[in-house]
Amino acid sequence: MKSNLIRVLLIDDDEDDYILTRDWFKEFQVASCTLEWVNNYQAGRDAIASGQYDVYLVDYRLGDGNGLELLREAIDRGCTAPIIFLTGQGDREIDIEAMKAGAADYLEKSQLAAPLLERSIRYALERKQNEQKIREQAALLDVATDAIFVQDLDNKILFWNKAAEHLYKWKKEEAIGKKASELWQEKDLSKLQAALSILMKNRAWEGELQQITKTGQEITVESRWTLVKDFDNTTQCFLVVNTDITQKKLLESQFLRAQRLESIGTLASGIAHDLNNVLAPILMTAQLLESQLDDERSQRLLPILISNAKRGANLVKQVLSFTRGMEGDRTLLQLKHIVREIQQVIRETFPKSINVSTSIPPNLWTIYGDATQLHQVLMNLCVNARDAMPNGGNLTISTENFLVDENYARMHLDAQVGAYVAITVADTGVGIAPGIIDRIFEPFYTTKEFGKGTGLGLSTVLGIVKSHGGFVSVYSEVGKGSQFKVFLPAQQTPESLEEPEKELPTGNGELILVVDDEDSIRDITKTSLETHNYKAITASDGIEAIALYAEHRDEISVVLTDMLMPSMDGLTTIRTLKKINPNVKIIAVSGLASTEKVNAAADIGVKAFLSKPFTAKQLLQTIGVVKSGK
């Protein structure tokens, strides 16, 4: 039993009291105690400082000093062993002061006996052990990354851990005793009331809550509530464990939006293909008629037809850009040139009430991209900014070199660690409501009035940027404006020089084989070629094309073939033609100019690729390049 021996020190200036106490110790029934004695303040202070005892009995009167002062000094110096305070006749005010100072108990000597003293020592040790357990548990709760706190049913905070301080930005001293409504805002109070009802019925509740912290930050927490009995002598309270899932929900919404956009893009691609087949013959026919009809009415109406056909074709190209499959001519670019062109255009065309400013650092990195498409990205963002400022405001275009680290990449689904060039288009307009900001990149979704927007501007921006390996971030506040930030992968190579535009070539009677399953496209392409000094023969599918090529192999200069055809598709047709003549010159044509199709066609020897709808100029230029072998 030696291991359970309780070492007790009596600090008392009266030897008779020591002898009496020693005799009481001999009468103890349960506790095994040893008693030692010192008779003055200084000796008592030194003994407490040594930490050799389990319990201290301290008398109030100690000659020059008093036990209350010794008690306070011991507690201040970190004494953790229980101190039982002794008084001669029982002074209520002194006893209260002793308990406030940290005494484990107080006993009146005139009422003291062995059973009372033994019970006081045992209970004091048990309370200290329980307090130690609570401290250890609280320390574990402070290490936890989840915000953990206890509330009574009036929502008053009774316990608050370190993670709660970090999440809500309220210190423990500030939070204890306050109501939850004073510390943060709940975005859905009805959900909170329903949660309390479920808690009282089932003794537990869990769900997601949207809250606003002390600093105004909006957070989403996964909250778990449990009814707790006898916490801090209070029966009606509950334990709350809140996990911050704000970033998780953000990434989840980005992922779901990406999936939704991919599904819409697949649908849009199919529609775009059919529209291209409709628009191609309209555009080419109108161009031919414009050069052949000289009457005043035709000269007035045909430009309208051509203009609207081109407008429809541009809309289709925007849809295809959105699907992330279109890839134009990529070269090394310095974005400052595009920004300056855009600045000049908007200063000449935007209302004078909009102040335009740009910021371009001198050491801006280059990117690898399509200048026309990136021009379209910036123009779309600037037009949206203009429309968001009907009464005028400030439009700012700025560029910067930006290094994405692992932390930033984890916070944005489409970001990769590495170097980017960031282009920011910011306005001071009406802003975007939080409820619709996740939908703004969907094709055909627009907040503009009917007839003032197609809903393709931002979806096109997203499609082009993603096809360049970049990503877009948006920040907006209603009434304060919006900021769109486009990130494009940076290159470490110098900028390439632009090539001068080539002259439009014409034919010298060469024979072109035109292969397409659409009658109208075959006919108008044949007419366009013949108008510009070429000969043309046509085939409606791959099987007919192979038969015609076998018959006229030595005469055919170039084969122009669609990629999507019944019976035999474009790739199979091209492979078969290559077996007949490995040196055959082929131009592939499709309304869906996806990167995969371009690469597949190039791998089997296709010299060039045309996207529907194409103009006569594009057709003739492409044939000219393929003929020359450049």
C-alpha cells in the first residue's frame, strides 16, 4: 500500500495543533497518510516550492505572515497540489477569500475531527485528479482541427477550443458567456430552428450550415450536435463539432460546373455541326452571286445575306470554342500587343463616360496561343464590363506574371503548378449576384435583356482559355463591380514575328475532288472552284470518292474531303486514298474541328484542315498552300 501513501504537510505555528492533528491521522479509516510539520511562513513557502507533498494543511495564523498570503503565493507560483485552509473560530469572509484564492477546502478547527479531516483530504485529492483529467481533455480538444464548443439551450457558449478561435476569429475570453448569435451570423435561421427541434427529439443532429464570421468571411461548416448531461453543473446543453468545408464545397462546385459544361458542350457540338452544314452553302452562294449580279437590288440585299451568314458562322465558332475542341493557329505571343489593340478599339467605340486604363509590366512573359481567339476573349470581357456600367465607371485591363504554387492549385480545380501570365479585366459596375455566379459560363445563359446578348460571350471565353491550357477566376460584389482574371501558361522563349498576309491564289485548271455527303456543300464548293479557274468533280461519300480517284488518279491535284460521312468516314477514306497513292494531297474538312481529329488527320498525312463554314477565300488559300507543298 506504500504506493498509495498520501504525504501531507501541516503549516501551523502551534505545536499542540500539530500533535492533535497527528493523533487524528492515526484514526483514519481509509486514507493512508503521513504527516510532517513546519511552524512558520518561510518554512512553509520553501516546503511548498519543493513539491514533495500531496496535500497541504495551512493555518490562517502564521506569526509574522498569514495563511491566506501563503496560499495566494503558492498558487501564483504554480502549486498544483490541493491546499486545505484552516481557521481558528471560522471567519466567513476569510474562508470565502481562501476559496477565491484557490483553496481546495476550508475547515474550522473548533469543529474538526478525524473523520472530517480524512474526508476533506480524500475529496480534495479526488477533485484535483478530476480537474487534471479535464485539463488533459481540454488540451486534446485544443489540438483538434475542428471547432469544438458547448452551448446551453439559450445558445450561450460554455466551452470554446482553439480551433473555434481560429475559425470564428473570437478569442476564448471573448466567446465564453456570449450567445452564438453575437459571435456569428447564420444565413438560414429556419434551418437552425429545425436542427434544434431534431436535437431535442433525437439527442443528436448533423448537417451543413452557412455562417458569417467576425471578419465577415462566409464559411460552410459540417456541423454535428450532441446533447450533453452534467456539463459544468448544467443539464441542458449540447456539444457542437464544426468542420470547415468551405474550400471543399468550392472545389466541389467547380467540379460539378465543369461536368455540367462538358455535357452542354457535347450537345452544342452536335448542333454546331449541323448548323455549319447549313451555313456553308449559304455563305459561299451569296459570295458568288455578289460577284455575278450587278443590279441595284442584289447589290443591296446580298451584303445583308453575307453579313448575317457570317454572323451565324461566328456564333457556331463560339459554341465550338466553348466545347474546348477548337484549336486555331498558335504562335508565341506577347499579350501587350493584344491589350493595346483592345484599348484602342474600346476608347473609340465605348461611351465616353467609361474611363479605360491599362497596366502592363515591361518584363511580361510570352504565351503560346491564337491571337485572334485571345483577342475575342478580351473583347468579350470588355463588352460585358461596358454593359455592367450603363451610367459610366472605370474599366481596367492589367497584366502580370503569376506563379501558381501547390496551395493555389489545390484551391482552384483547373490550375496547375507553374508560371502563368494573368490578364485582369475589372469594372466598377453593377456586379454579379452570388446566386448566379456559378452559371455565368454556361452557354446561352445571360442576364441581359432579350435581344441584347446571346449568352455565348463568357462560355466562349472559358472554352478558348481552357483550350490554351489556362483557367479563369471571378470575383464580384453587387453594386461594387466585377473582376475577371484569365490565366494563360507562360513560355520562356522569345516572341515570334508575324508573317505577312499571303495573296489570294487562283487555279490553273487543276482538278479538285470534292467529297461531302451534303448536296448543297458539294455543289457550291464545285461552283466556287470553277469560278476561280479550277476544275472539280464531286463524290457523296467515301466509297464513291475512292472509285473516282482510282479513275482520275493522274488528273486529280487535291482531294477535299469531309470527315463526318455515312458508309465510310473521312479518316477511313483518307487511309484508303493513301494506299492508292501515298503522295496524294488531302485537305480535311469538318464542322467539328476538334484537336483529336486534327491530330489524327495529320498523323496519316493530311496537309491542311478547313473548318466549316469556310469562305471562298479560305478555301482558295488552303488549296494554294497545299498545291505548293509549303
